[in-house]
Amino acid sequence: MTNSDANDPFLSEEKPPDFKGLGKEKYRIGTGCYGDVYKCLSSKKDKWFAIKACTKKGVENEKEKEKFDRENSTLQNLKHENVVKYIEYMDYSSTRYIVLELMDGC
């Protein structure tokens, strides 16, 4: 954790599971209906990302899965200077991840 991060009240010492292709430095910054959101530093240590991690257990039924897929699709297609940029979607054995740019102030 950097000195500027030390005073950030949203950072948690709890570490999320490993994100493939991203650096090891990551912090939980939020929790929602489907899972948690993490602040994660890229492996090159040059950029921070927001990663929404949703356990497949959180979207077990078809209705919840459709809502999550619709959110992912909507984020993919939104392109506006006032909306965070969609980076990538990753689907692993037990968890789905939506990677977004991190807004300033997080």
C-alpha cells in the first residue's frame, strides 16, 4: 500500500482472489448484490483498475444470471466521457469478473 493509499478509508486489508494477468496489489473497495469490487494495480504497476468479482453462486438462478449478463453487455456498449471505461470480462471456474477503469478518487 502506498502512502497516499494509507489514508484512504475505502481500502481494506482483505485481499481478493488472484486475478489472472493483473498485479498482486489489490484492495476491496465495495460490496454489492453479486459480490465485491476491488481496486487492483496492473502487473506493470502503471495503472489501477476496478474489478467487479461475482461468484457464480451469487447468480445461481437463470434470472440473476440474465441480470448479470445484461449488466456486462450494457457496460461493454456504453461509451461516454462521464462513464467508466469497460476493459474486459473474465469467466473462471467459480467467479466472473468485469474489469473497468478506476474512477479518480477511488
